[in-house]
Amino acid sequence: MTEFLKHLKYILTENSVTLIAGTMFLLLILAALFGPYIVPYDPLASSATRTLEPPSWDHWFGTDQLGRDVFSRIIVATRLDLAIAISAVVISFVLGSVLGSLAGFFGGWADRIVGRITDTIMAFPLFVLAMGIVAALGNTVENIVYATAIINLPFYARVSRTEVNVRRSADFVLAARLAGNSSLRLLAMHIYPNTLPPLMVQVSLNMGWAILNAAGLSFIGLGVRPPTPEWGIMVAEGAGFIVSGEWWLALFPGAALMIAVFTFNLLGDGLRDLIDPRRRT
Amino acid sequence: MFGNEKFKMIVGRLLQAIPSIIGIIIVTFVLTRALPGDPAVYFAGPAADEKSIQEIRVSLGLDKSWLEQFWIYASDLVTGNLGVSVSTGQPVVEELIRRLPASLELTFLALIFSLAVALPLGIAAATRPNSWIDQLCRIVVTAGVSLPVFFTGLIMVYLFYYIWGVAPPPLGRLEIIYLSPPPVTNFYTIDALLDGDLETFGAAFAQLALPAITLGIFTLAPLARMTRAAMLQVLSSDFIRTARASGLKRSTVLYTYAFRNAFLPILTTLGMVFSFMLGSNVLVEKVFAWPGIGSFAIEALIVSDYAAVQGFVLAMAILYVLLNLTIDIVYTLVDPRVGLDG
Amino acid sequence: MVDPIPLLDIQELSVEFRTRSGVVHALENVSMKVHRGEIIGVVGESGSGKSVSAMTAMRILDPAGHVTSGSITLGGLDVLNASEEVMQKTRGHEASMIFQSPRTALNPIRTVGKQIGDVLKRHGNANRQTVHEMVIKALNTVRIPDPERRIHAYPFEMSGGMCQRIMIAMALSCQPELLIADEPTTGLDVTTQAAIMDLIRDLSKERNMATVLITHDLAMAADYCDRIVVMHAGHVVENASTKDLFAAPRHPYTTKLMQATPQGDGALDDIASIPGGLPDLRGDLPPCRFSARCERFEETCNTSLLSLDEVSPGHFLACRRPL
């Protein structure tokens, strides 16, 4: 464990990129937790006199067509955007890793059924499938979460299937088996915990992609309804003003989105270095 | 050497696509029947009474068993019947076919742009590790996957249309002053060329450029990453050392020996790239008001035109399966080892 | 028969690798000469610098490797100062190299005929019309049965021994004067090993080529080589004709190698009888890099720089306390 901490220190100090990513991650979490309490304006308060103002000292990111403060809306939106992505990733992590572990551990029919499910999901262009799912289940935020979870499921199932399969015949597993552990107990107590590190890497690499997907769905008008502040829908609302030069409406929330995705991607790369130093690219 | 074996393997690949297609049909069927509540109540509208709901239920076949419903659904698909779009009143198949060329033209140009940038970039990065071009490649790869495609598109519009004024307004395939070229392929650029109308070609190409670049930037990252990784791996392999020790020209070593080998993993990545492309296509079409099947699907989604949305999902999935199938077949033809070691 | 001017003359060659964890002194003052018609064996453990010497002579060293001093002359060509273009034309034409693991040393997705043809065409020894005939001829030289069929085969369709024959055919297709064989039989089974080595010896004698055989197998070097160069940790420690070396080895390391190599087909993979491993080649090293492992070590050994001196005619040695 001290070895691990040393390595963590090394990663954070030697690799400034990961350090920056870690800092940005903390800022995102802070914005998500305390955003509504620290923003200068009410994100929903409109002002008929101060519409479409460019960025200024009063309104750092300008105001939108209803006179709402873009900066406040972006900060407040962090919570919703992260919540959607995190819930989706948690669902696909739990479901995917359980399905994948069962497939990898028992092989045979379990493997074939899980394999067929993941293959079928992967047979679709994933964003298109997410659109179809939201359309069928109904146009709500929860369904965006479910759709994002479903399209990410195969990644987790595949990783955990491989990891469990590799460890199924490892020495420590055989030892545990000889000690009289039942199959499921063996899987749950001895094998599954060991597959978590590679899965965590998958989680952080996947988080950015989940945010992008969810924002993409709300950009095309699914899930989140106005006037709720959310990055995807803010970009969509601001898009029409780009051609008349009011760039701040769409570009700031788009940049927020980009920074969030970028943070998670960098963090994922750093985490991969931390967990598996050999797989550095 | 193109023998019986390869032919058998290609047939095998074609057969392997069948379970995928069956899976897709089952999923789209489930999606059409997963509407919250009673679809018949939904389709009947708020003013309907019990009798008209029952009529609609019968007309939609919802009173039959699931298996029967699936059979009807599947046989409708075989005859190309995807239902009628509520919003336009036209058969969904016709709507899709009419709009498909616009989407394909955009996607293909984006793919060409993406390959034209990613392959040289990845090769250059791999041949000069840690040089400025390698760093550039790293930045492109990390930034590319983090850029929301609609955000890139809007930046493009802002810069090229609003600020610099070099791009036409982001409104569709052709500016209103031009007539669409006589349809042959329904790819405006190609049709304009076939017609010998360079002015229309230029106009169509100008409309196409920004959305295609936007879409291409998004898919550039995985391609450049894979090209770099595959080239690095191949360049460090034994046979490259042999080729260099034999005095072969640098270009021969790099392209005939290294790149042809690196191309195989790149080809595999293309499958994932197509998944990204077909998905992001929808977003790009919305940003540029591109009249393809993505825009059609978005319009349909907003007015809850389910038949149209499900038809779109199905069409995209089939297209994706066909693209993957093409990749598999090309792989089988290119790699002499396929099938002989397995 | 032996020409007084050596075809390959490596003088006082030093090579460093600049890595993240420090500078590796891979070669220091390495000298050796190879004449036409002569087979030289370069023997030593993995990491002793045998391959680095050969790659430097061909100038195909990894970019991390830097020549810090010395000279290499190949048939009158100043290898270290020649342009890359000249070197490209030299490789495969005047000097060829073959490698271990022949199945991975050939391009997996190109037919062997095309690969040989590429070399022939590159060096102007064949054109489009003659290439087929020339490739067949090359395959015949290395005694490949049924060359008309093999020409269309891919490396994965052939055995390791057959692939090594292909690589030899490729290397010799343009009649080079120097052949460097880097562990050519590693990974092949024993009977194939003998066949390949016999082939290399026969062809080099037939064509009066200068041949360098790099191996960790002293017994094999004894069987096929006229002269043996013993390397240890980037130094040449002893260089003598095979006869002299086996009659009277002078360097303690050479004797250890001989003891570690059982009579017959043993190799140096199991060097239990030589204490310790190769020293870490990063940082400062004593003048004698064997001193830490040597039973005859005394303080005087490392007092001043050590050089490779001629102790008897044609017998060179770098040791203060020889046997």
C-alpha cells in the first residue's frame, strides 16, 4: 500500500497534467455541490432590460435572450450534468460488471447470453440507440440516464468478463476453492474485488463519454426541459444566436462541457498510469 | 491466391451478420412496443373514447399476442413497410430514402477528411516520437475526444461564417439561389460534376465543408491514436529491422512494409469510428440544418412521431452492420493470415 | 587465401545509449577485423554488446544509441560518416544481415518471393522482367525445395527453418561481401540448426565472403568459426583463432565460458558456474568490467586503463592477470 501511495505521489508530482486534471475535478465537484449557493445571480431570474448583453464585469459570461446570467446558469448546471453522467455510469458499472463477471466465471450459456446482449447493443451506433431508447421510454431525464447506462453497459461487461476469466484459475482462487468456498462466494469475495482496479479506469474513461452522450441527447431536445439550466440545452438554445454574433450564449456552456469531458479523460489516463504503469501510451 | 477459402470466409462473414440483424430487429420491435402506457391510448389522442381506442388497438395489431405482433412487424420490414410518418403523412421508408443521400454525402466526406488528416499525422508522430508533431498528435487525440461535436460545429459557424464570412450560412445543402443538380447519385457535389456545373459544385461543396470538417474532427482522434500506436508497434517489429538491414528505401520501409501492416488494426478501429460518426451525424445535421435522416429523426422525436424514429434507428443500425461487414470483408481480403491460423 | 586488408575493420568503437534512467555504456573501445573468406564468431552472454556492434557496423542502431568514438571501415567505406543514402545502398548489397526468430523477421503479409524481389530490385540486380527468375535463383541457392510454389507463400505458411533459408536467400541475393548472422539458429530445433549453419558456412566459403556469426553458443562457434571474439559487458576481452583459443584460453571469462558450455550442443543460457551477472552498464565502471565476477581479481587489476594487447601472434587479450 505504501508502494501505491508512493506511486500516487509520483503520478501527481511528476505528471503535471494529471495534477491539473485533479484540480479541475475538485472544482467541478465543488461547483456541483455548492454551485447554487455561490453563484452571483438566480439562474432562472430573467430581466427584460438586460437581454443578450455581452460578457462584462456584472455578467462574466453575458446574459441570454431572457436576461438570465449565463455564468450562474453554467455553474448551477454542473450538478445536473454530473448527476446524469454519474448515475448512468454507476448503473452500467454495477449491471455490466455483474453480468460480465457471471459470464466470465461460469462460461457456457451464461457467457453466450451475456455475449449476445452486449453484441446486440454494440450492433447499433450507440448514440442512435440512446435516441431510440429515450424516444420509446419517454422524454424524461431519468430515461436519458437509463439510455446512457444501456449504451455503456457492453464496455463494463467486456472488461469484467476478461478480468474474471483471467483470474478464474489463478492460484489464490484455487487456494480459496480448496478451502471450501462455494462458487458464488468465491466470485463475490475473491475474484470480483480484484477486477475493480481495471474497471475503475474504465469508469473514469467512460465518464467523459457519458457526459458527452447525455449532453448530446439534451442538445437535440430530449430529457431536460427549459428553463432548467443544463449545458447541452443551453448550447442548443444559444445555437440560434451564433449566426447573429451572440456567441457567449452557446460557446460558454459548450466550453464548460468540453472542460468537464477533458478533465475526466485526463483523469482516466492518469488513473490508468497509476493502476497499470506498463500500459502507458 | 484469391481462392475458395477466402470466398468461403466471406460467405461466413455474411452469415455472421444475420444474428446481428435479428438482434437489431428484436430491439427495435421491443422499442416500438415499450411506449409508456398503452400505445393505443397514445395514438388515439386525448379526445378518444373507449371504442375508438379499441379500434386503434386492433388496427395497430396490439390485441394480438407478442409473437404474432413480432411476426407482423418482421414481415412488414421484409416488404419495406416501416409505417407512416405521422408528421409528414408519408411512408417512413420513402422519407428515409429521400434524405439518406444527404447524410451519406456528409458522412463520406467527413470520413475522407478524417482519414486524410489522421493517417499522415499518426504516421508522422510514430516515426518521430517525442518531436513536435508527436506532441501535436497527442494534443489532437486528447482534445478531439473531449470536444462535443455540436460545440465544434458552432465554433466553426461563428468563425467561418459570422467573423470571417468565408462560409455560406449554415442552412442546408445548397444556398437558395442555386438549383439542385439533376439527380443521379443524389450526392449534390457528384451530381453537379456529372452535370458539368462547376458553380453548383462549388456551392454544394462550400455548404458541405464545415459540417464535414466538424464531423471529421470528432472521429480524427481515435483514428490518429490508433495509427500512431499501430505504426509504433509495427516499426519496432523484427521484420522492419530486416527491411532496413536489406537497404530498402525509407519510403518502401514506411509504406509498403510498415503501413500495410499497421493498416489492419486501423481497419478494425474504423468500426468504432463509424459508430461515432453515425451518432454524431445527428448532432451535426442539427447544427447545420442539414436535411439528412438525422434532422428528420430529431423533428420526429420532438413531435413524438414514433414510427419515424424507430425507422431511423433501424436504418442507422442496418447501415452500421453493412459498414462493419464491409470492413470485415476488406480485412479478409487484405490479411493473408485470416482463417488459416484459426 | 586470407587477404591482408580486412573487409570489415572496427576500431576502438564506443557506443552509448541515452535512456531516461541514465547513460548506458554499451560498447567501449571495441575492435575487430573480418577478412574475406573468414568466419568470425562473436561470443558472449546476452547484453555483452554483440548485436550492438553488428547493428552499428550496418548503421541500423536504434536512435537512442550514439557512437561516441571509433571508426568502422567496410570495404573502404567510412561507415560512420557516410550519408544515409550511401548506407542504404550498401545494406543488402555489399553487407547483409540476418536475424534470429526468422518467422517474425519477415514481413507477415507479403509473400516471400516479393520480399526477396524488393531487395533485388532495390539494388538494381533485377528488373520487372527478370525478377521472377532471379528470385527462383536465390531460392535455389539456399536449397529450398519447389521454389516455384514457395515463391507465393507467406512466412506464416512455412517452418522456422524454411523462413531462415528465405532470409538467407534475401541477404545473399545481391552477392554481398559481408554477411552478419545474428543468432541465426535461435528458436530453431537442433537438426535444423545444423542444416542452417552448414548452409551459411558452405555459402560463405563458396563466395569468399567475410562472415560474422553472433552467438551465445561457444560450441557452435567452435564448430563453424575460424576465429572467435569473446565479448563481456561491452568489451572485447579476448580475440584469437579458434584453435588457439581452445588450446590455451587466457582470459578468466573465456575459461568460465568454456566450463559453462558442456561438450556438444550446450548454450550459455544456463551460466550457473559464472558467478554474478553482467554489471550494470550505467554510470562509472571499472577498467575491467569482469572484475566483480572474477576469481583472480586483485587490486592492481583496476588501477589503470586496460587495453586489448597482442599477447602472442594473432592472440589478443585484455587482462592483467591472465591464465
